[in-house]
Amino acid sequence: MLSVRPKVAELTFQLYGRSLHPELFQIHKSQVVERSGYSAKIDITSAGHVVTWRYAGLTLTEVAASAQHPLPQRRRLLAYKLRGERTDRVECRGGIVYQTSFQLEAVAPEVFWTFQQELALDSLRRGLLHRFDASGRMALGALSYVNVETRNRSMLVQAFHTFPDDYAIVKSQSLFELPH
């Protein structure tokens, strides 16, 4: 199956207060983490990623996807087009806090290719990586890299998605925190 990215201009970043059906996404790589009463499933998808985090009956689902991708409206807590930089925070019941920052950065071709090589090297030591097929215009395809760091009271997710046709990089960092 050919796995090529959508256009970078079509991307959205969303947070839901519920889980989403896995059938909604074309999943390329997955990882499950469990620690201190919380669990999470991290998926690299065709357009970006899905993080489904659970703790004490609460579910938060972060999605980086194409705006063309049909996703539900129900219990959507955040929804942004992936442009420029943005930071946001959501306080949930029971004192759980979700914080995120993300940015879309267009860079010079040489910076782009160096960054993409560094991502591939980092993935040899840790994290989750998927290499996409080339779009035809570029010889090399896009990469998605997600690194998860767990602590007893928090989980940090760093995601990087490259778009060679546009020399663009999507970077996001999200923190899921348990109550103190």
C-alpha cells in the first residue's frame, strides 16, 4: 500500500474528550505505554499522529490529521489549523491538565534534509518512526517521528512530521499531567 502524506496546508490539530475509532485512521506504527495508573496508545498515521491517553475513566485523544479527514465534532475540546505556532491548555475533571504547543515551520531545503536525517538517527535509539514513500516530485519521502517520555505523574509526547514537497516540518509537544 502506498503511503504518501496529504498537503501540509490541509493539516489540523485537535483534542477530544473521548476515544476515536481506529478505523478512522490509516495507522502505520503504534506503541502502547502504561505507568502509574495511566495508559496511552500512540499511533503514527498517514497525516500525522493519534495519541489516546486514559486515566481513571477519563480519555483524551490528540489528533494531527488532514482537514479533509472526516472526524466527529462530538466532545471535541480543541481544533486548530496547523499554521504558525500555537500553545494551549485544557484543565479536565479531577485536576488532570493537558498542555500542548505546536508549530508549522517552512525551512530551507538544506536545513530540511539535515533535520530529516537527524530524526532518522534519533529513531535508532528511541521513539517511533515511519518513513513514507516519495511523492514522485522528491526522491525521498516524508518521515514521522514520535518520542514518548513517561514519569509517575505525567507523559510528554514530542512529534515531528516532515513534508518534503513543501520543505515543511510540523513539531508538537504535549504534556498529560495527573493531579497533584
